[in-house]
Amino acid sequence: VFNVLFFVGAFVALAWMRSRLRRKEELRTEAWTQLVRFMDLLPHNKRELKISYVLAVIVGISEELAYRGFLIWWLQTWVPFWAAVLIVSAAFGFAHLYQGRAGILKTTGAGLIFGAIYWASGHILLAMALHALLDAHAFRVALLLQNHFEWLDVPPPSPRASTQAPPP
């Protein structure tokens, strides 16, 4: 039951984010600005997107094994489970330092959610699956944003909002 409720909640959250992106110019501008910073790391076509999906699965599995699997287990030698989740989530956030301050906060929050899923479900597989799905979704959204927000039915930010034109 927990798993079904969680995935329904994730779907509703994604639909809500899409709706906000459609209505707010400043959110589109922020998304575009972040996208431009990481353009070289993101897929640019369907072939690269397929490769990115494989990468998302690898990253989802390996990061969850390292952070929620090993580090939480190891830290529980000295601290309670909840403290280990907090410490590991902070470490997970700082491992994403290249994403800037907002990226650190977002990934720390994601780490807390993954830790809560690990605790609630009693195993790490659901956290791995969600992590892989979120990363795959991020790659998909990045490609769609590069294609001028077409799939989301969202207009691109106004020309004055972005300092760099989209790739041809």
C-alpha cells in the first residue's frame, strides 16, 4: 500500500510542477538558466536520452547502495538510524556541490526522502527505483526543455530572460 501511495503522490507532484511551469514565466526562466549551465552534461537527442536512461538506472542503484545502503549501515555503529539518515543526506547533498546552493538543498531533501523510504519500506529497492526514475525524468525534462518546452505545452522563457540561445 505504501508503495502505491508513494507513486501516486509522485505523479501528482510532477503534474503540479508541470502546471506551475506553464503558468509562471519566472519558473521557466529559472529552469532555462539552470539548463544552460549543464547543457554539455545533458542529452541532446533521442539516442543520447536512451543512454541517459541507462545512466539513471546505474546512478540510482549505485548512489543508493553507497549512501542509504552502506553509509547508513556503517554510521549506525555510532549513532541511531535517524541521525545516520540526517548525516548521510547532508553528505549526499554536498556530493552534488556542482549544482550550486539550490542543488545541494534539493539533493539533501531528496536524500531525506530516500532515507525515509528506506526506513518505511525496510529495504532499499524502492529508494533505488525512485532515484532512477527521478534521474530519468530529469534527463527527459532537460531534453524537452531544450526543445523549447514543446512536450509540456509550455512556452520558452522570453528572449530577455535567457542570456544564451538554445542549441540549433
